[in-house]
Amino acid sequence: MTALVLGLARSGRAAALALARRGERVIGVDRSPDAEVGRLAEAGVEVHLGTEEALLLEGTDLLIKSPGVPADSPLVAAARQRGTPVWSEVELGSRLLSNPLLGVTGTNGKTTTSELLGAMLEAPVAGNVGRALTELDGEVEAGKWIVCELSSFQLEDVHQFRPQIGVLLNLEPDHLDRHGTFEAYRDAKLRIFENQGPGDTAVVPRGFGEVPGGAERLEFSAGDPLPAELRIPGAHNRENAAAATVAARAAGASEAQISEALRVFPGVPHRLEEVGEVDGVRFVNDSKATNAAAARRAIAAFEQPLHVILGGLGKNESYADLAADLRVRQARAYLIGAAAPALGAAIGDHELSGDLATAVRAAAAAAKPGEIVLLSPACASYDQFHDFEERGDEFRRLVGELR
């Protein structure tokens, strides 16, 4: 078999290496001339950078599309026109691995819930954040659960992908710049369930509408009793914990395992992560809040007066509800990045900071002891940073300079 892997970032590299280990001919393609390809060349992958020529499809049997590659990419379009199958990296991973999969998707809370489930089940976590699913090929003992965080981009091109347990946390408008409509985004998310059948489990919010597939349906809500007190704050995290508890029970975890994880799980980096206190002011890194709904949940998690840093690259969504929440809380907004004009128009009273360093200094100067400076951007990071992790790390560094 000859496979073409399009996009050589984390998941693309993992897919290419997994196929090369199995003796398949692999062609790696990335439009960036600066992609990291050292290990690929050593593994025998034929690498082409700075191009997406359709001629590269000659003689290929399969195209593996990295999640960052749009569906209308020229090479993807050419593959579909030729009838060449197009798979996502998680589709490939699910075929290479024999382990049972517990998939987690939703607009917000995926990483927290996935990592919490990993703690409950003592299972590796892969997918959208952290290690790619194909990276676990040959590394996980047979029969052991793998928890897989799944984005809409990863679910776009699944075909036989079937998690034995699938979890949908919530659905709110996001990535409309990529999917075009909420309906298309919703359909991509619900593909997590479409290949499930009898003996599988679909975990969904209480009262959620019909989902595809034939799995047993289990429901959860933020008001469900938990077997132990949750360490991390926020009503949204109680909802995440409720979903994780239902899914972990379905996977066979004991109540003791579930309770211990709830009590000790510290949360994940860049999600309501307290990064310091300076002169009585707490600084909280919520850089992973890349849409308005996530930022609203972060704002609701605190009772103290807030100074909120917002902005970045917008996703064509409304900021009206976010602005209303800020007004109710009498929170001061500091706006950065490309979305600052749109955010400012919705919010009204705000401070236009432009960049993160200016916003941190301004918020720190204005905040009083007992108040919180919260980075919860409601936007993607790609206008000023490589990713949300880099943005959160820079926030942490800037706070360190205040001491």
C-alpha cells in the first residue's frame, strides 16, 4: 500500500511513522517549507515540502488528512475526485490499534474530561491534545482502554471509527469559520456515534436530542451527585465530572477509582490554571477558552471581581451573550488581537490593549487585592501566537515578571 499523509505536524508525523513501521510506502506532504521532518526521512518517508501538487497522488491508495488541513484543500479535493479514500488520523489509529476506545467530544471541556477519565481508568489519553492516537500503536497492552479526545476536524473524515464508549459533552457554535454552519459542525461532532452498535455506549447530556448509531444511551447533567467532592472549580467542571463518572462506570472503573480521581485531579494546563498571585491579585490562565461559550463558563466559575483579557483570532461568532455576562459581573475587559474591534463593539466599556503584554500590565495595575486577572480569550490564538499553549505560556511568563 502507498499512503500520502497531508500535513506533517504532530498527528501527521505520528501517522506517517506508524505506517512506515509497518513497512508501507509513505509520502509525506506539507505546504510549509519549514515543517519538522527529520524523523520521517530517517524512517524512509518520502517528504515533499512547500507543495500540494496533485501529481503526488499518482499511485497512492489512501490519503491521511491531518486535522489542521481544510476539507477544501487542493490535494484533498483532487483525491476525492480520483476516488482515493480520505481518512483522518484517528480513523487510521482506530484501525491500527486493537484496544477499546473511549472517545470524548463536544465544544468545551474535552481535554479536562479526557484527562479526568484517564485518571479514573489509569488509561493513556490521546487525540486532539497531547499524543496522537497513532503514536500509541504498539505501546499499549492489549485490552487496555485508550481515552481519545476528538475534535470536529478529526471526526470529519472517519469511516469505520467506532469507540466502544462515546461521550458528547455539549454543543455550542464554534469553528464556524471552518465548517460554515452550526449544522455542519454539529453533524461532524455526532459522527462519534454513527458506527456504534449494540454493546456500545453513547453518553450524552440529559435531554439531548437523538444521536446516530445503535448504542445504549446514558445521560448526565451538572446536577448529578458525584461520589466524591471535585477538586477543580466551576459548574462546567461539575458537568465534565458527571460525564466522566458515567463513562468511567460504563468502562468498568470502580467507585474507589472514580472517587479518588475526583478528589485529586488538579485540572489541565491553560484551563482555569492559577499561575500566580501578586500583591493579593490572583492570575488565572484560561488560554484554552478559544470560543465565547468557553469564556462565559470561565467567568461564571468565579465570584470575585474580574479583570478579563479577551481577544485573538475570532471564529465568526456572536459576542452578545459574553458581553452581557461581563456587564452583569461588572468585569473590566482588556482586548487584544484581531477580534478586538468586534469584541469592543459588543462589550462597550473596555480597554484596548492590543497585545497580551500590554493587557497583563494594565490589568495588574487596575486590580485590587482579592480580585482576579483572568486570561480567557474567547478566540483562537493564531493571529499573535502559534497556538493556545504558547499564548498561555506567555501569560504565565508575564505574570512571573510582575513579582
